[in-house]
Amino acid sequence: MAVDTAEKTRVLSESVALNPLDPKDLIHTFGLIGVWAILFAETGLLVGFFFPGDSLLFLAGVAASPVADAIFGDGTRLSLAGLLIGGPICAILGAQLGHWLGARYGRRMFDRPNSRLFKREYVEKAEYYFQKFGPAKAVVLARFIPIVRTFLNPVAGVLGMPARQFLIWNIVGAVLWVDGILLIGYLLADQIYQAIGDKIDRYILPVVAVIIVLSVLPIFFEFLRDRRARKRGEAAAVVAAASAAGAVEAVRDAIEGDDHHQHGR
């Protein structure tokens, strides 16, 4: 009886000590179903934006590798097939729910004062990306930007993006984001274990930083491409304006010359 009580106390203390922002704790406690649930919540529910989506996916990929038990502890290894198939499905369903909520409830979803969790700037940033890149690119690229990937989905619904069009690019973005980061973690797991053993806790922040940098790269390249296109457009506009001004000047000179000729006659 004393042993059972001690074991129950230990399990309860571990549950209370769970840090919902620590991806290793989440994987170790909830396993595959927990990863699915967090992907759904982060992309479909406004309250889920604080979950560590990128680092969770990376560590889930590591947890699906042959060295998972050595890094996370016995019985921790996750199903790679379950992650690669179930992960994108949950992310797609979550985002589609967010779009439906935005289309259904509109601006009322965001009519709330700033708080510790909700900030108006989150919505404004999502709207900025939507207007900047257009609906298709915004839905795909937003997957790689924390917070924006949560708020852009209802914003797309509010701004009237058709559900079918949203679904197509939602699928593309979810597969690229979820499976891409999962496979990076899976393929690098052995090298990580060889380098740091089971001390992955010490290196979680640098790993997350690298993931965030890699996640932002598509946005950076898109900004560069847009800037170059804008500069080319401005240059073409200047040339066109100069050509038009030259043409007007030539026509005016021709008219004045004709007037002088008529006056002479």
C-alpha cells in the first residue's frame, strides 16, 4: 500500500511539474497523440499560439528515430508514419477550423482588449502578410512563422478567402512545414546523439534558434524577390514616364513647327 501511494504521488508530481512550453516534456508525457493535439490547437485555436510548434516537430522527429529511447528514455519512441501522416492532417484540420471561425464570426473574434496572451499586433501582422504576399503565398509562408500561423487562418476567413482555395494552400503549407521539420529532426537524430548524448535539454534553445532561422528564410527570400520586382517596376515606370515626356515634347515641337510654317505661308 505504501509503495502504491508513493508511486501515485510520483506520477502526480510529474504531471503537475509538466511545462507546456517544453517540447521534450510534452513528447515524454503525451506521446504521439499529444503532438497531434498541439498541432491542431496551435493552428486552429487562438489560444494555442504559444505552443512550441517548430521545436516540438523537430524533437518529435528525433523521438521517431532509432536513438529516441537513448535520448528521451525507454518507451518514448514515436511512430514516424504516424507523425508524417497524422501531423499534417491535424495541422490542416486546425487551420481549416480557424478559417471557418474567421468567416463565421468575422471581426468579432478580435474585438477584445490586449492581455498577456492576446495582442492586436498579432492580427495586424497576419493581415500584413496576407496583403503583402497575396492569399496563396501567405497561407503557405505563414506556416513557418510562429504566432502568424495561428492568426492568419481566421484572418483569411475574415478577409473572404474562399474555403476551397484556402484548403488547397493549407494542405501545401501543412505538408511542407510539418513533414519538412519532422524529417530534419529524424535525419539529424543520430548525429545529435553522437554529439551530445542524452543532454539534449542543454541544447534545446540553440536548436530552436536554428529552426526559427530556417523557418524565416522563405520569408526573407520572398521579401528580397518582392523588393527587386518593385525596383524593376519603378525603373520601368521612370523609363516609361521619360519616354512619354519625350513623345509629348516631340508632338508639341511638331505642332509648333507646323504653326510657324502655316504662319509663314
